[in-house]
Amino acid sequence: MLEAGLEALAIEGVDACAGSLIEPLYSDCSNHREQNDFLAALAADEPRFWPCCVVNPRTADAAAEVRRCFEVHGIRALKLHPWLQGFSCSDAYTEPVYRACAEVGMAIVFHDGTPPYSSTLQCADVARRHPDLTVILGHAGLNDQWRQARDIACEWPNVCLVLSGPSMLAMQSIVDSVPAGQVMYGSDFTWTQTSTIRYRLHKVRALEMDEQTRRQVMSETALRGFRLR
């Protein structure tokens, strides 16, 4: 399945992608060690795939699992979906996870743009509290909260926005306002929804931006955000 997904990306001219498993986000993630090991094994011999580990911040070993994924597997990003996982980004038990990510240099990719737990402001506030942590907003606020995402990224340099969800008008405003080094393309596709790749690429490629900005949005921001450069 991974190979098929990567080939679908390659057909559209996409050289690499970051991704996580979906199943742990719908469960209590009590087996996150097993799931993260499985994902790391898939990525071990595939440089085109950048794995993002998943933890449930409520579990006592969540911060330790973040460190283990970095030290054992070299994973450079954590995926959190507060809306599906049912936790608040400001709950005290999440703080050890944020600190662990900051200490090892692991970015956090948040699903954002959907209340009650995944509003853009809720997710981005983690970046305010942890200025040495890279916070990637996976949907740049979607259609309703993109202005908040845009304004936050302009204020906080440790926030990156993924152009995956907002309208064309919103995305153009983001690339016109936010430093290019804080904006990246994203497809938000599963291996069985390859048409999404073409759709998201078409929207981003239609945006007006100079070539240097386009290189950053399509490549360089992601390489830096996922600590690959």
C-alpha cells in the first residue's frame, strides 16, 4: 500500500511525503509503541516516506514514546489530532509531550480548524507556550479559521501552515502575507484517495507566487519543518 501511494505521488511529480497511521487516532492509542514500530518499519527502506509517530497524550508513557521514536527510529515529527483523540491542547498532561518534542527537535503536526478541540487558536497556542517547538497546522485553519492561522503565522515564526483545506482566496492571502518559509503544500490524502493529490496540487500550482516562494512552499519549508535539512 505504501509503494502504491508513493507511486501515485510520483506520477504527479511529488518526490516525497510525510504521513502517519490513521487507526491510532481513532483508538485510545494504548498500543502506540507497536503502531509506531510498524510505521517505522515501513519507512526504514523508503527515503521518500517521512513517518510521523502518534501518541495519546493521556498515557503515562507518551513523552517517553516520543523520545523513543526519535532515538530508536529517527522519527522527526509527531501527529496529533485533538478532535479525534478527544483531548484539549491546553490540558496539563499534554505538556510533557510538547517538552519532549522540543527537547529532541521533533515537530508536531496538528489537525486544525475543527472545534471543539482542534480550533486553530487552540493548536497554535502550543507554539506560543513553546517557542522552541515547531508547530505545523495541518490545514491552515480550513475554510473558517484560515485568517487566524494566517495572522498567527505572521506573529509566531515557529508556526508553519499547510495549504490543505482553505479556499483558493484564502491560500492566496496566506502566501501573500506569511513568510514563505512557514508555508508548505500538503495533500491530506490516504493511499486509497489518490485523486486528492491532483486536486490539491492543482490548487497550489494555480496560486500567484514568485519562483523562490514556490520552491519554499513546494519543498524547502517541509524539509526544514521535518528536520530533513
